[in-house]
Amino acid sequence: MKKESLGISNDLIFTSMAGDFMPKKTIQDWFKRFLVRKDLKLITFHGLHHTSATTLLASGYTSKKCCRTFGSF
């Protein structure tokens, strides 16, 4: 039974079918299969983090604003 139907809520983005934490490895495996299916270059979530930070800086964000965007001060 899903947590929502039990009145339990959380702020998780990726969950198991039951609404619980999904193992990190499961998400990584799904993402890798997606990239392979779409014939895209393999990249990790950490790599995406760096790519988005670099893109923000290149578009004119200050390093301070970039840090705030990613939650580090």
C-alpha cells in the first residue's frame, strides 16, 4: 500500500512502489540504462551537478549566487 493512501507524506523525489526510500544504486542503474538507450554520454549525478554549476557560472551567475542555488554557503 502506498504511503499516500495511509496519509503518510514525505518530500522524497525517488521512492519505491511503497513510497519508501529507493536505494541509491537503483536510481543510478535506471539513469545509466536511460543514457545508454538514448545513446547519450554516460555521466553521474555528481557530474550533472558540476555541469549545471559550470553552466550557471558561464551564464553570468556569481559564485555566491551559484553556491546559494546548490545549497552551499
